[in-house]
Amino acid sequence: MKYKGVLIVVKDCSRALDFYRNMFGFQLVKDNDGNMELTNNLYLQEVSYWESFTGKKSIPNSNQSELYFEEPDIEEFVKRLDALYPETEYVNRLITHSWGQKAVRFYDPDGNLIEVGTPM
């Protein structure tokens, strides 16, 4: 068995691709009409397919997992996020943890939780 990556459910793959390209530099590897493979082993699947395949309802903003990224210039990252996606829903704005790491948590446009922290 081989681990391939993380699949997240999105409303629209093209819109999600734009977000992950603009904010994190991901690129499209393969487009299978409602299912996309991006660089860094991130997979996007449109909610209509996911719900059809699983027989379950997708639950945005469920907080069961998060995508975690590290960014040395986190202040600049947050400025870019606010400029490009002013409607972003934050879980927490930029904070500094007791161990010194700065971090921000927010939802992507489809309700997938993301954390960006400074490298440890």
C-alpha cells in the first residue's frame, strides 16, 4: 500500500485550485472533471461526487482535521490572504503560542480548516 495524500471536498474544483495556487503555490497535475490532483499530494473532489460516492453529506467547518503549512514570513502571508480573500473566516487571527510559534487558523472558501504557522 502507498499513501498518496489528502483529499478535500470542495464546491468547485476550479475555484479551489485558484485559492490553493494563489495562497500556497500548488499547481494542477491532473484534472478529471470534478476531481483534481495538485502538486504536494493534495486532491480536490467536488462535493456532488463525494456525496454520491459516499452516501453521506459533506460537513463544512467540521474542525475534525486541518491542513498544516509552515511559512517563515507569516505576517506577509496574512496580508496576502486578507487582500485576496477578504471574506476569509478565521478560527483565530495571528497568535503567538507559549512555545514561540506564530500561527493563524482559517477556513478555505469551502470550509476546510487550515493552519499556517512559522517553522519550529
